[in-house]
Amino acid sequence: MIKALFLDFEDSFTFNLIQELESVGIKSEVIHWQDFEQLPSEGILILGPGPGHPDDYQRIFPLVKTWLDAKKPYFGVCLGHQILWRILGEDVVRSKDPLHGQRVKLTLTEEWQAHLKLKGELLVQRYNSLAVPSQAGLRNPEFSNFIQNDEILITRGEKLLTYQFHPESVGTTFRKAYFMPILSHLV
């Protein structure tokens, strides 16, 4: 099993994510985000989903930035996606189309089909009012971003993967496929 430190932001999906991660061979130690005071020596840093704006969690930004600067494995979901972008100095704004518990269709490009090993159109479950505008991707060319409706929904970089949707939700098709790139890309 691959080790991970999972920061819990008091979200009801935390343990659904943990279950999916374990199904692909990632064992997570879960700690409350307020108890995050030192970086793990190895493994993956995972920032899960949670309520509020990423700026509500600025206390952890310096530690997360140190981890990111060292190019160590990072995986983020929803709030974890937004925290990455805030640390990079980008805006996180109200989504043009806030969705809570609704499925949206993703039409993957060939690049993303190859990366996720999925074809064509997929459904993913979204629970968010906030978004990272597509312009942030232009200012950060070291990342590959999947953009839909002018919002960054997936970010991939060296040892980094984040989703603005909930890959663990029953409303997401081919759930396990979203976790497999962690094994091939992050570790």
C-alpha cells in the first residue's frame, strides 16, 4: 500500500474518498486540517473537499506550498483543487453555474482520454459554488488543465492531480478511473 496523509475539512465525502483510494492501493492517515502542523516524510499529500472558500484555510497554505515547491505527490478534490490554485496566487470565484449534487457531462479531449484511459463523454458529480477561472491555466503553463465552461475542472502537473468535481461520488461514472492516474502519475 502507498501511504498518504489526507487532510479532512469536515466534509461528508472524506471517507467515501478514503474508500476509493484504498481500492487502488493508497492507505490514508486522516487528520483534521487544523491539526496539520508538519509535513509527512513520504507519501502523497491529499486535500479533500470541504465547505467554504479556500481562503478560510490560509493557515495551512505555507506547509502545502512547501510540499508543492518540493514537487512531492499532491492530490486534491474540490476544495483541495481550489487551495492549490489559491496558493499559486490565482482567484477562486463564484461559479457561473453553481451545482450541488448534480451531474455534468465532460467531453474529454484526446489528451485527457489518454491520461484517464476513458473515452468520450462522461458524467461527474459536482458539489460546488466556487470555481477556478480558465485564465489561471494560461498564467501557469506548467500544468495541463481540462477546461469546460471557462472553469478548470482537472489540473495535472509534475506529481500533481486535482479535480473540481467529486470522483468518488455515485453520480460519477467510471469512478475508479479517476484514481488510477494517482498510481501512474504521482508515485
